[in-house]
Amino acid sequence: MRQAVACWIKILGPISDALDNIIFLKRQQWLATNYVLLLYVAIFVISAHYFSRTDVARNWLGVITIAAFVVHWWMLHLFQRSIETFRNRLVCVYTTYFSEDERVGLDLRLEPRSYWYEPEVYIGLIASHWWELF
């Protein structure tokens, strides 16, 4: 009985750490996205209300918009890479400590694909920022 409890404690530690880190990183993604959306709204309001079409300051706001897009995309990439690392740790724990019969109920992919394989992520990013460029 003692060995079973020690084994579960050994398993639950890495699982809970990885899950907590994934949840934290997903919250950080949403936080970064909300802040950049607020920045886009502020840039849109400022450029539409205060500047004419040929104003140099309006061009600088366009440069700031493009820079915000690049920084936001890079931050999301870093968050996704970290999430993928923790998901790989979960897969390692699940394959090491659980049999195939036990894993059936867990409903997880043993070989998680990276978000790079999902073209809708890029299409969505480009489409959501395209209106800012012109």
C-alpha cells in the first residue's frame, strides 16, 4: 500500500506542475492578446480622429502597429513553445506510468502536433491584423 501511495505522489507531482504551467501560459497568451487589441483600438481611434491621411504622425502609428504585430506574434510563439514543452512532459509521464488500457480514458494525443501545423492560426493572425496595415 505504501508503494502505491509513493508511486501516485511521484506521478501527480509532475502532472500537476505541467498542468498548472499550461494553464498559466494560456492565461498569459490571452492577457498579451487583450493588451495588443487595446493598443490597436487606441491606434485606430487616434489615427482616425486626430490625423489626416497624409500626416507623418499617422505613418508612425502604422509603424507602431506593425511593430506591435511582430512583438505579439513572437510572444505567442514563445508561449506556444513553452506549452508544447509541458505537453510533451505530460505525454512522457502518461506513457511511462500508464498502460494502454488506462490511457484510453485519458483521451489525449500521444504525439501532439505543434501549432505550426495548423494553418488557420496564421490565417487568423494575418486576417486580424491586415486591416491595420492599410
